[in-house]
Amino acid sequence: NLIKNPRITFVYEPLNTIQEKVFLHITLASSSIFEFSSMGVPSYLYFFNEKIDDIYFNEFKYPLKRKLNLKSKLDSYMNSEEKYIKDSNEVFNWYWMHHDQLLKEDVYRIFKH
């Protein structure tokens, strides 16, 4: 049982106090995916819901599709540092690419008026 694994910790502290300790962000459906992505931490959407999946994977284009169950995802990261680094870079780049685009749109809108 994954929940009883001694290497898994449930944390209820502010993100900025735990960011260096987090290996994988697991969520039901939370905007914290964006914050963790900005730090290069992959997220796993644990709960399957078509509407949530559509938002994150189709609208926001979150790069890490749910191809594996959670245990398989953890195993893949534990067995392959390269896989983890690749996914970490993907979510980091995804976040900052969209962040920059929104920032440009906001700056343009502000100066337009």
C-alpha cells in the first residue's frame, strides 16, 4: 500500500517551506500543479475525472499525461534518474513558457490603455 510507505509523506505546510524536499507532487486536482511546475517538480493527477483531465491536459496542455498508475510512475522515477530529470525539465519549461506568454499579454494590455 503506497500510503503506508515510509518514504511517502503527507505535507500541509506552505509550498515555499517544502519545495526542496518534494520529489513528486500528487494531487486530486489543484492549481498547485503550477507552483510545483515552476520549481521543476512533476505532478501526478491521482483522481481521474474527464472534466479535470480536459482542463489540465487539453486546455493548459500539462505535458505529463497520466500514462501510468501512481505506483508505476514512482517506480519509473526511482529506477531512472534520466526519466525524472526529463519530466522535471518538461514541467519547468511548460510553466515558464506559459508564464512568459501571460506576462507579455498583461504588459501589452497595461500599456495599451
